[in-house]
Amino acid sequence: MTSMPCAIRPAALVAALLCLAPAAATAPPALAAVVERFASDPLAAGHAVPFYVEGDVASRFTFLPEEPSRFPGDRPGTLRVLYDTTLPAARIFTPLGRVASLDDDFAFGAILTIRSEGFQADPNGFSQIAFGLWNGHTTGIDRTGFPSDSFDLVEFDYFANAGPFGGPFLSPTVFGGEVGGNAFFNFAFQSSETRLPLDVPLLCQFRYAAADRALSLTVSRHARGLTFATLPGAAVTVDLSRLSPTFLVDAAGIAAYFEGSTSLHAVVDYDLLYVGDLPAPWGVVARRPPARPPAAATGPGPRKTNRKGGL
């Protein structure tokens, strides 16, 4: 287990480096590809993908080496995350080696399973299951506070509570650079009211298109073999055209936040965290609508003829 490094550069220096970047036609991808399958303990010393920690990680994150694979292509072992809003906040993350902003195309995602055992979402609460991209220097961990210090954050948020105002909600959220000391002064989100299934591996895929200033999220469930099928209602696009200043993200990770009340208790198993294209061997197929029965004939039926063959 490693503490957060002090070598992560301040946002001002990052912005200066971005200005010196070569033209998009020759530039490498905004973020280096990262693939973490959680087949071994990501917090152990010497792990191939280095992860850093913040907060009460011991209460929130547990690696289970004996957990069997859940779907073809998965490996034994899982990272179990406890989303308990009564516990202090905690998160783990890995540096990406480069910085992405509104001007860069990028993609990232995860495969996770929300377990039914012990699952509780208070109808009067509003708390999320979360992972995403952030800045190792400027993104604070008080995401749920007001004012919030979670600047420079691109986040998967599934608010599992269903209450008087509806829900659950799939609500990806993006916080830009600091404005007025409160992350909520410069943020964007979009929601789809949908309930994600429990005890089913879910592939959550983000893709950002800089030209459109649009961040798209699609959630699919494991279907068969190496394929996942998109879930009805589990696709959301966030318009980032009004975000200013831009976000600057240089890390990918998983976060569990503090609320101070029993708003959410959920155990979530992560079997993949990635940045870049969806790694092999998995793929996604669009769910087809149910086939319609043959349409009934609407014209007149065959006419009878007389015995002589006339009409």
C-alpha cells in the first residue's frame, strides 16, 4: 500500500505543458492505456499497476484472491469495495502519465458487480457508487460536501436510492477547474432513471468526444460468452460545452464517499478498471427489440367463385 505521491504536478504546470503539446494529428493518445483486472492485490507492494491511497482504505477496500471468475475472460480474484456512507471517505487511484482536458478524446470504464447481499438504499438518501478519472493534485475527497473540493473530476455515479422524487439514477458527473472555491460552481451532469441489476457483471463504458464536447456512458450486462448486451435506459450523454475552465485529469480510480447517515450500504466487486479502448477479449452487442408477430392481413379475403370458374 502506497501513500499519494508528492510528485504529481500542480494544475498550473500541467496547463503549461498542454500548451506545448504537438498538433492533434501527431500527438499520442491523451491518456496512456491502463488495464487492471484485479487478479492480484492492487495495493500490494510491487503490483504491476501502482495504486495510491487516500482516506480510510482499510475499511473500504478488500482484495479477495479466492473469488472465482464471474464470466468468460475474467480471472480469479476481485477487488471488493464497501460503499457505506457512515464510514470515512476513501479512494484508490493509479496515475496515467499524461493529462486529459476538454480538448482531448478519451475512453475509460470498468466491469463491476453490485451484490444483493446486504444491499440497502434509504429512500430518503441520495448516495452513489462511483469510479472515474481525476487529478491527483487538485481533486479533493469531499465530493459530497458543500462547498465541495472535488475539482477536475470525471465520474461514474449510480445513485441507487429510489425515493419520493424517483430513482434510482444513472448520473455521470463532471467537475471542471476551480471556480469560487466550490466544485459545484463549475459542473455538468445528466441522468437516466434506471435500476441496474444486482448480482450481474456490468460493463460501464465512457467515451468522450472533444469535437462535440459530449461525454457518453453506456452500461451493459453480461449476456453470453465474451459479450455484454446494452441495458435499456442505461445510456446517458452529458453536454460539457458550458464547462469553464476545463477539467485536467491524470489519474483513474475508485472512490467511496462519506455522508454521515445510513443513506447507502452496497458491496461492489470490481473485476476490471481500464483507460483506453475496451480490452480484449470482450465485446458489446446492442440488445435487439423483441420480434413482432406477423401482421394480420388487412385486405379482403379470397373471393368465392362459382362452379363454372366465373366471378
